Amino acid sequence: MRTIVLGVGLLAALMVAATAMASAADNSPGAVYTLTNSPTGNAVVAFDRSADGTLALQGTFPTGGTGTGAGLGSQGAVVLSNDNRQLFAVNAGSNSVSLFSVRPDGVELEATVPSGGIRPISATLHGKSLYVLNAGGAGNVTGFTVGRDSLTPLAGSTQPLAAGSSGPAQVSFNPSGDTLVVTEKGSHTIDTYAVGSDGRVGAPSSYASAGPTPFGFDFDNRGNLLVSNASGSASSYAVGAGSIAGVISGAIATNQGAPCWLVASKNGRYAYTANAAAGSISGFSVGQDGSLSLLDPSGVSAGLGAGSHPLDEAVSNNGQFLYNLTDGSHTVTALRIGEDGTLSVVGSIGGLPAGAIGLAAD
């Protein structure tokens, strides 16, 4: 009997320790990154994220390229690898892309290479494959193989945008990595590319968007595509291997102006659009089938104020915080994500230059 009691006691102690470790992991600090996009020298601005979600400046780290000094009309200008050990940034002014190693005290530049086109505005990573969306000229997507400290062009990976498309906004792999997606604001279309086992993509296919002006997008945990439509709505789609398999939710109105950027929560249950013209963020519930419905009928899950002009968004790796690049005040705003998807403002940090772009968080 004594042995059984000791066993139960040990089990209880182990359970308490495991719970404490999980809690500590949930509250672990991290970092948030954006880009200055300066035409005289682009740089990553890094912020430490504390356990309560607030940010403190970590430092500014040159990319080795230049920006444009103005918004790029895109999502995904700066992205992290899944293990948060590498950071990638586009240099739209110098037609290049940069690779950084993530360090405890900031980021370290490892390589800056030509982007394979003109005016790179968005990037995406799956495994060791990086694709860059070049919006200038005829536009294209170009692939790279990612090393520990290198970016090597993937021969034969460059593909044009779909015929008749215009106004590209974002490129991203779907979660399984078999499909590359590009939204096209001007032509109201969505391009898809099938991804081969060698990382190269095939010719694009084009699909009509369910809502005008498709812009930023993300995926839920089942691989459904969730898209913000800058005209005033959000839509969702089923994605097949290299294709759009069908519309799930058509143009679901946000009741807010210019919902251009969209990110999903880490648990895939919610999605948030940043409404540039309304100074607000709209929250959506995401059904198991990928369907969208507003959390609040007004479309306002968080108000950031008149003239705030919210742009890019990112969710912390622990899923507890939503960050917004708040262009009107040149700040990054931190918001806590509630269990029910509601948002509450935690604070903000300023000092960013006009024209800052992109947001990534770990």
C-alpha cells in the first residue's frame, strides 16, 4: 500500500510540474519584427515581447537592401520560419530579398540576394523552399533553396503571374506545401500553382474572387483559404492540390472600410481583418468547414481610433496576442486574444518611420 501511495504522490507531482511547464511555455516571451522600408537603407526593426504581450525595442538591423519609403499594398513583406530561427525580408527598392538568423538579442544578416524580378513585395516559406512575389514589370514568383546562411536561386522555378491578372498582393504556401497562392487586387482573381516534389511550381491557374479586391490571406488549421477583400468583405475557399476546389463563404461583409490584411488565430478558430479606412479590426469565427461569420454584427472587434490606418497583422507563437502595424501613429499595437476570440488592447510602441511595412511575430 505504501508503494502505491508513493506512486500516486509522484504522479501528482509530475502532473503539477508538467502543468507549470506548459503554463510557462504559454507565457514565454518572444519577438515581433517589421521593416523600415527606407529608400536610403531598409532595416528590420525588432521588438522583445514580454509575457504580458507588451513590446520593447530590441534594435534595428540593416537588410543590405533598400525599400521604397511608401506602402507596398501587400501582406508578407517579412516572414519567419516555422522554427523561428530564420527571418526573411523583401527589399522592394533594390529588387532583393534578405535572410537573417534570429538571435536572443536581435537578428543577424546572413545573405541578401536578387529576388528574381522587380519590386518584391511578399515572401513565403515551406520547409527549405522560399518563394518571392515580384510585383514589378510583368510580375512573377521565384523560388529559392534556403540554407543555414544562404539563399540559392532554384533553377527553373520562376513562373509568371496568371494571364490577365494585375495588382498582386501576397504569396503563400498552403499548410501542406503542395499549393502556392497569389491574390490579385486589380483583376479580382486568385492565382494558384501546383508545387512539385522538387519545390518547383507549375504554370498558374486563375480563379475569380468571391469578393472584389482580394488582398491579404491566411489558412485555417484544415488548410482552407481565408481572404480579406479590400472592397469590404472576407471570403473562404477549399484548396485542392494546386487549385481552388470551391467557395465556402462568399463575400461576408465586415461593415468596415478597406479590410486589406487578414491573419488566422493559431488554433484556427478565428480570423481578423485590419480595416485601414475604418481604424478597426474585424473578428470572424471560422467554422470547422472553413465558413466565416462575424464575431460582432458591427464588424468592430477592436477600435484603434480615427486616422489609425491599421495595416499588417501577426499573431504571437503562443496564440495569445494579435499585433498590428498601426500606420497612422507609426506604432505597433498589441491586443490580447480572448478564449472567445474577442480582442482587448494591451498597449503600443512607437518610433517607426513613415512607410514601415510587414509584420511577423514569434
